[in-house]
Amino acid sequence: MAYEMNQLLEAMIENGASDLHIHVGRSPSLRVNGTIVSIDGAPLTVDDAKALVLGIVPPAQLGRLDADGGCDFAFSFRQKTRLRVNAFRSHVGYGMVLRLLPSKMYTLEQLRLPAVIKDMLKRARGLVLVTGPTGSGKSTTLASMINWINENEQGHIITIEDPIEYTHVHKNSLVTQREVGVDLPSFAEGVRSALRQDPDVILIGEMRDLETIEAAVTAAETGHLVLGTLHTSGAARTVDRIIDAFPASARDQIRSQLSTSLSAVISQCLLHTTDDRRVAAFEIMIRTDGVAAKIRDGKTYQLLTDIETGGARGMRTLDSDLLALFFQGLVSEEEIFNYCQNPEAMRDRIRAGAQAR
């Protein structure tokens, strides 16, 4: 049985799947409400999988697939439907995973981000980091931030992505989107190039190496708003990850730079709701004099205290946000324990909340 990619994509959309898996030895599979289910049909042969993969990998990415064993790209289907793809080679042949991207931009309010984030996005300079594991919704959050700037501010927005997931049209701002591996050789080179293009806002899709981190911090220090992502969880671990990327001799300097340039860290995870949707929970750290001092003095282990007491400034811990989602009836108790940082304290807070009701 020969599978047609367009038919598989139609099945993905019709079944409300978040992902489509192509693997040798199993029929094409969908992730629906968090569970992998196979489409009725014969298992994919080596040739079937190869034909499906090579049929959609852009020519510019074929070299990367062959040389590196994998590549990432995005493409549009049915005009407004967009998908992110990771194609790869394994010991049995080619495979890929296609992720369906949301077809609309969410507002910051719909994402449950506090109003103080808009204040960050209005600023002419600073570094705003969105962090979390793969699949936690970072791209959606960043796309919503870029869209808000595009609608409310006048300037030049440059995005450097791998791949471009959400496309933005010019609104109040000019938007230039560039893709690593297609338009640029690397994220670091993209940032350096962006600085020569009169930018106001620079989005860095992934700060994956020292060179890119250095370029991002420098851009934030020199009068640009920089949005970036890291695969870390929690504000303190994010700061530590940046500092640890530098050699020991340079860490005092980067602590000093971060203490003045880092505006906010938004760390998130994506949960299943009680009605089979998805909702993000956030830990949010906003730069204050106290936060800046702890970063500068190497006392990141104390940052959680600032976050816990910074509610009036828009800060929140992940556990407090999880608890709020639970008491709103949006997520189950089991689900919040999959993500909470302090299970024992969470149990006490749930009991206390139940008694108060």
C-alpha cells in the first residue's frame, strides 16, 4: 500500500492530531490527545518511508540530511496550515515527525501572560528569554510576542529561526524573517548580520552555543530588544546555563552584563487540560534591583525567593501557576504533579486550598 502525504496530512487535521510520525516498520501514526495511534494500513517499508521523506524535504536541506543525519524545516499546507518537520536517518532508514503549528496567533492574554510582559516588549533594549523543554510551546509564545510588537510598535523586527515556523506580515512594523541553513549559516552570524540592518527587535530562535549567546547579550546591551530561547527549565537554571557556557575567566564579566541586560525569563511547560486541550504554565522572573544583584553576585540559588515575593511585579513561580490552573479546574491533580518542582509543598498547598473552600 502506497501512502500519499497529502492524505496523511488530511487525516492529521481531521483527527485533531498534534503530530504525524513516519517510521519504518509501522504504519503512519498520529499523536491525538497525547497518545500515539496508528493509521489503518500496512507498515511502512524502507522505500515507503524514503519516498515520503524525500518527497517533502526542501532541496536546500537535502545536504544537511545526508551530512548530519537530520534536518528541520517548515512548510505550508492548505494555505494557512503550517507544519514543522524533523526528518532523520536511523539504523533502518529514513523517518520524520511533523508537528502541526497553531493556525492563529494567540494574544498574550490568551496565553495567560501578565501585563508587565507588554512593558518589556515596549522597551528599546534588553534580553527576554523564553525557556522550556522541546514541545513546551516556546515558539507559540515568541510568535505571540512578535505579533504584539508588530501590531503595536513601529520599527524593524528581524527573526533568525531554524526553521521559520510562524510567518509574519508587515503591520505597524517591518518584519524580516531569515532561516538558518537557507538564508544564513548560523544563528551567531544571523545576529551579527542583523545588527547591520537597522533592527529594533531581534528574535533568536535558539541560543544553542557560546557564540550565539555572546552575540545576543551584546545586541541587548547596544540598544536592541532581543528575544531568545534556551532549552532550560526555571529562571535560575537559565541564568546558570548562560554563565556556564562561558570559560571560568569570563564568568564575572557575563554575570555583570546579564545583571543589566536581562529583562525577563519566562520558563514554561505545556499541560493537558481536563477537556483534552493544552495550556501552558509559566514561571516568570522580572529584572529588579534584587534580581540583578543576585545575578551579579553569583547567588542564583536565591532567585526563587525573589520570584515568590514578586507577585506584585508580575512574577510567579511554576508551582504557584500550576496550583492556580488546578483550582480553576483546568488541569488535574495528577497532571500538575507531573511538572511541579516541590511535590511535598504542593500537596500541602492543595490541602490548605481545599480546606479554605
